[in-house]
Amino acid sequence: MNSVHHIQPQRFKSIWISDTHLGSKECKAEYLLNFLNSTESENLFLLGDIVDIWSYRKNKYWPQLHTDIIRTILDKAKKGTRVVYIPGNHDEMIKDYTGRMFGDVEIMQRHIHITAEGKKLLLIHGDEFDHLIQYSKILCTLGDWSYTGLLKINQVINFLRRKAGIPYWSFASYLKKRVKGAREHIERFENIVTAEAQRLHVDGVVCGHIHHMEMHIKNNILYCNDGDWVENCTSLVEHHNGKLEIIHYSEQTQALKSCHNNIIVEAA
């Protein structure tokens, strides 16, 4: 009889995911579902834009994979994982249910998590501190259209790269790092978010929203952005000793089906 070897899931104390944009064609749903199935955690924090209601209203796009992701999250909550959902701007309708339970999932506006090392982390989506969203819905919509266009260009580029056997590369992330206006916007966002963390006397902040994974000390505050699942496929995790890492589930990783450890550590 042939023996079957089961790949053991990676176990963490906490996992942070945001900006999955379920309901949009840009969501890397297959990678996200595989990531969820290959990991376990005591806490699963969903930091907003999990469901892209804006996109769904326009395109009515909702494949079976997106339903499978929702079911997987609900199943984790039912089996004992603490799942906390903090809505963002693309799923802002869910903010009406703040303080309630959706099955076994807690809906919160924000939350303070204490790590295994005793560090206090403010958990938010981040849209309330984005000056474009805070002061102009029109500018926000224009920005969303521009970003969607970038993602479509990104898809074409990476389709050609796959055909040529070249690894995945994020054109949108490249522009964020190189274009002065984008970099300045990220800097302003980080300053405002860390200032709020200082006001609340916490040690750090974990957010999403701007689709730019990052982990560094900013204004004496640990700033963590867990990235997204439309271009970067990244998540923040807490190990049981309290260590935080950003991990990157990429197309290159997806191809390594024979590997037992198919999660790449992006930053320590």
C-alpha cells in the first residue's frame, strides 16, 4: 500500500490579512485559498477590503473560489481560531455591524492586540487616515480607477513573463517605490498612522489599505503594513515567541509543489 504524505500546515500565533478584494477580478484567489489552507493560527485578523463591494456592484463578479475563501475563514472561526474583521473603505457597509458577531467572526472598528512579547499593536485598515478618502470621495474614485488600470497592465506584463518563464514582478509596486508622488503619499500615510499609535500609547500599528507591505520603525513606533492579495500576495504573521514577519506567497512559491515549506519570508 502506498503511503500518503500530508504537508503539515505552518502554525502561527497570529495572521494579518487585508485587501484581498474578493468580488474583483484582480483578487489572487487561488493563492489566497492555498495560503489559508496551508496555515493555522490562534488569531486571524482581517484588516479591511476583504470583500470589494465597490467592484462587485459594477461587475457582479463572484466565482466559486471567492465563496471557498469565505467558507474557509468561517470554518477556521468555527474550529476555534479567533477571527476579527475590521472593515475598510471597499467593504465599508460592514462597518454598520461594528460590535456584532457574524457567525463566529467579530466585527470591530479597530482593535489592540497584545503580542506574546507583551507589545501592544493597534489594528486598523487605515482608510480613515488617508487624506484622499477623508477629504474627497471624487479623488478617491479617480484613484481607484487609476489603480485598477495599473493592475490590468500588471496582468498583461506578467502574462508575457510567464510565457517567457520569467518570475512574477509587480509593476504597480515598482511605480509606488519610484514615483515621487506615490512615495510621498505613502510617507504621509505612515506618519499619520504612527501618530495615532503614539496618541494611544501603543508600541506599534498594523494596517493595510495602501497595498504596500512594510515593516519598520517610524516615529519610534513599529509600523507594519501587511500588503494585499491583488498584486503582492503578502501577510503579516506573529510566531509563538512574538516575532513578527512579513511573508510573501508568490507565483514562484506556488510552483514549488514538492516543497513542504512553501511560504517565503519576505522581511524580518
